[in-house]
Amino acid sequence: MRSFVIGGNWKMQILKVDEAVKAAKAIADAINGLDLTGVDVFIAPSFNALYSVGQAIKGSKLKLAAQNMYFRDNGAFTGEISPDSLLDAGCTYVLLGHSERRRIFNEDDAYINQKVKKALEKGLKPVLCIGETAKERAQGKTDEVNKTQLAGSLADVLPEQMKNVVIAYEPVWAINNKFLNPDTEIKTATPEQAEEAHIFIRKWLVEKYGQEIGGVVPIQYGGSMNAANSAGLLKIVDINGGLIGGASLKAADFKPIIEAAMGNK
């Protein structure tokens, strides 16, 4: 049975706590009756709503994720958030290395690697995001970029730890964000483009960690996945889930993607 991870990254889209709680409850209620064996589902609200959302979905099939974290337990780090705070809020997952963190906030692989290792140390499951820009793809550097980001971000991560890691391939050119792509037409990767990248990532993971571990690490596709295209993308063997943006904000849009994963496990 294939194992899937479907995640909703709410980014800075739902600004009020009560609205986040309402949206989270709606999703939790929508999936409550589904057989999610082999499918993990999470949402990642803004930090201000994490605890309240965590309380609202406690005991449901919906898991909580954070959008980022710092690699120190505590201290004088203004504006950062500790992994212990995420655990206190009820988080299971944490997004790390998202293209918006890499490209807008200039986080590099070494910096992200410290976060990945701290998350694993604390018992959080890191969702490591990687992906190339439109320019890098046009230059034929897709595999090179993904390999560099994987190797740097996973440096010193042990095979046993990889059992708790999720990889999210998100081509930057497929993310609907004008700050990432001011001059690029936003479009979802074709199934062929996505498959090609996921095959490369799987091959790298197997070469690095062996078939037993590298062969089963979930690899999500992130980049404008929605109810209309999810079934086609999730049929691809090495696409083991999705990191969903706008389509995760409403239960009616998110549930069909989850059901598509259920149909392919």
C-alpha cells in the first residue's frame, strides 16, 4: 500500500483566529467519515492561530503543522518560534525550506538543514520543500538544483531519521505568488514534468538511504494542485501526496484532493 501525505499550507491567507478555527473544523468534519488508512492529512495555519486550531481539531483525523520554526529551543531570538512552542500547540508536522522562505527570505540549505535536524530531534516531522525556478528549468538545471537542495538540507540526517521526513517537490514556477514569479506565467507542472522530477528525487533518496528507507519516503507535489488535477498527478507512482495552497482553505476544495489520494493508495 502506498502511503500519502496531503498537506494544506494556509500561508498568510486566513488572518483571524476565529476564521481559521472555523475553516479547520469544517475540514475535520468533512474527513471524519473517510477511511484515511495510509493517508495523513494536515493543515498549516498562521502562528497566531496554531494553538486555537490545534484545540479545535484535537481528536479528529486532521493533523496540525507549522509553516516554519527556528533551530534553537529558546532564547533572545526576536520574531522566531521554538519547536517546543509548536509541540505545545499540538503540531505533528513543520514545513521547512518552502520556496517562499528560500527565495523571499534568503534561507539557504545550511540554514534549513539546522531546522530539519532540530525538528527531528524534537519529534516533529519536517516537510522539506525543494524546487527549481523557471529560469533554472530553462537552463536545464532542474536535477542539479533539486540534488543540491536535497543534499544540503538533509546533511547529517541519518537513515533512521528519514522515516519521519516528507519531501515536497514544488517547482517555483508553478506557485501562484507574484513575489516569487513576477515575470513568469503560473502553471501547474504537467504530469510528465512532475513525474520526471519525482523519479529523480526518488532515485537520489534510494542512492543515499537505500531502498528500504529511500524507497518509501513520501514525496509530495506542491505547485497549484487542486481538485481538478489532483487525480491525474496522484496516480503517478512516485507522487505520494500534495502540498496544497489555495485549494486547502475550504473543505469543499480540499476534500476531493484527499479522496483522490485515497483512491490511489
